[in-house]
Amino acid sequence: MARNLDLTALRSFVAVADTGGVTKAAGLLHLTQSAVSMQLKRLEESLDAALLDRNGRGVALTSQGEQLLSYARRMLVLNDEIYGKLTSIAYEGEVTLGVPHDIIYPVIPQVLRRFAAAYPRMRVQLSSSFTSKLLDEYRRGAIDMILTTEDSVGQDGETLTAIPLVWLGAPGGQVWKERPLRLAYEHRCIFRGFVQRRLDEAGIPWEMAVESHSSRTIEATVSADLAVHTMLAGAEPRHFERIAHGGALPDLRDFNVNLYHADTQNPALRDLAGFIRDGFYTLQAPSMV
């Protein structure tokens, strides 16, 4: 007799693997922890295999669990693609999404992939710019949905996570030791004024080594060890290196990643927002719980 895998249980299993534990997976799936645990138990019983190692402090995948994870991901992608093609035909057109360039990776490519599977007849127009410009365009109604990096959050926005700002320079660079400290920033970078104020408060003289509208210009200057820069942790390119300054530079702080979108009646926009929330929720899962 043929046996069928429970896709709902597989989705819970993948969520546990992606988020690092049952607690975060339950939040991601909008289920109770007991419901997720029960689905995992049924999945293990149906396969007669232990998928999770619960003997340690947290939860880890067994070798059989790791093998299933690869199959489960492919099955869910195919399921979502079929469902999207057969049920979302009515939704056509374009959605505009604005994202600051320093938080595109690693979440946004995954979001675009999920949205394309769920709404194959819709296109996402991705716009990468500075937070201040994106907010202007959103307020004017020129863009449907934006992500921002801000000190706080506007009345119609929601904070998805907070990420620390870090000092960056060239690999093995020494320019961070020089005074005045040479800075490289785009004109509209939201971190520019904050960093300058922190340096002033710490009594560290500084000067702008380069000012540009181009992120490529900034990257070239910093990677040549002619200036330092700051970015959100995890967003730095390969040719940058976090500066181990040992207290020679002022400590920075976390900045909010906020989501703004207006049309909550549009299912496509609502689902896109959900995919973005899921992505950043997964991103902040540090360990198995």
C-alpha cells in the first residue's frame, strides 16, 4: 500500500531546521509549540526514523533528518509552485519593493523566489536605494512596500529585527589608526551623521575622505585602505573586514530594520510582507531552542 508524506508536517520540520528550534518555528508558522511538536512526532513515526536529536541542550538534526531536509525543501517548493500556478492566476501585474542595498542579502533573494512560486504571473520590481529616498517615494505612493534601516519606526511601520552597526575597513588595513580618521560615505547614508556624532562625543577628529552618490566609489576607497566605513553586521562585502579596534573607535549600536506597506487588502502584497517577515525571523535565530 502506498504511503504519503504529510506536507504540513514536512513544512514544520523545515521550519524547525531553518529557525533553529520548535519555539521559533511555531511563531513562524503561526502555530502552537505543541502543534509543531505533534507534527514532528507523527512525521518520525510515519518514517520510523529519528529526525531530531533531543538529547543535548537544544534540538539538532540527526543524519536521517539532514537527508530528509534536502527532499523536504524540494517537495515544498514544488507544492508551492503548483499551488501558485493553479490558484493565483487572477493576480497579475507588478509590485514595487524598495530595499536599502545593505540589507538585500541574504533575505531578499529567498523572498523573491518564494513570491515567484506563489504568484507566477506577478513581477516584483526591486528598487535599491537609501532609506531616506525610499521613505520619500513610499510617502508619495510611488512604491508599494519598503524596508528601511532607522533609529526608530514610523507610525505605519513595523520593526522586524535590529542589527548592530560595525566598523569596516580594508583587509589588514591600518587607516583606522590615523587621525583625523578618514571616513567614506554616500551623501544620503543614514549612518553618516550618527557615526560623525559618535566620533565627536569620543573626541576623535575625523574628515571625509570621499563623498559620493555611488556605493561602488565608497567600496573602492575603503578596500584600498584610504578610509573606513560602517555597515550593518552581515551586509559587508568580501573585500571589507571588520575592524578589531580594541576600543580605539567608539562603540556603535543596533539599528532597526523596518517594514512599511499600505494595501493590506491585496493578497499578493500581504503574502510578500509575510515572506519578508519569515526571512528576517529566520535570520535572527541564533541557535536551537
